Amino acid sequence: MKIVDYYVADGFSKNGSCRQSHVFTTYDKLHNLFGEPTYTDADPYAKVSCEWVLRVKVKDTGDGYEDTWYEEVSIYAWKYGRIPLEETQWNIGGYNWESQDLVESIIDRGLEPEYNEVA
């Protein structure tokens, strides 16, 4: 599976999605990779204080065929009452376990789009 492209989306329907995993990183690293968050909330009682929603175009070349599709994933701060700036746990949301692999590959490798292999 290869990441062909990704971009920060305005949002997506979370119906059927759930927390898939988490990653430890900083707000600055996420901001440098993805730019401004899709969503922020300054309310200290809000469940989500900061979130990036990504649409990741994925290509699979297995079994002699090519197939491309989009995975929608989110990276969000859950119940901190603020936007955490220090290295902390950011949750990964999506529709399947591949969400974790996609987000971790982009963050860990600082992947630029254009056919980057997901390990």
C-alpha cells in the first residue's frame, strides 16, 4: 500500500468511525506537517480541543491489479481542556485499523505525498 497524496479536509462524517489508536507527538510537528487544524475549540470542557482531518489517497498494487481509494482519518486531542503543545498523546480516528498505519507513516517519516510506501 502506498500513500499517493493527502490533504487536510474541512471535516468528514464521523458516523461509523472510532478511535483506532494514538501517537505521541507535539502540536508543532503536526502543525508543520498539516498546517492549521481543521477544528479547534477553546472551551475547557470540550471533548476535542484540536483536530486535523485528513483525506489520504492510497494505492494498492497487490495481486497484479491497481486500486486507489481515499481513507479519512483524524488526529485529535481528547479531553485535555486546552490544545496541548508539549509531546502528548494524540488520538487517531478512522474507519479501520489502516488509519493508524497511515498517520504513523506520515508523522514518523514526515512523508511528502507522491507514492510513499506505507510499511
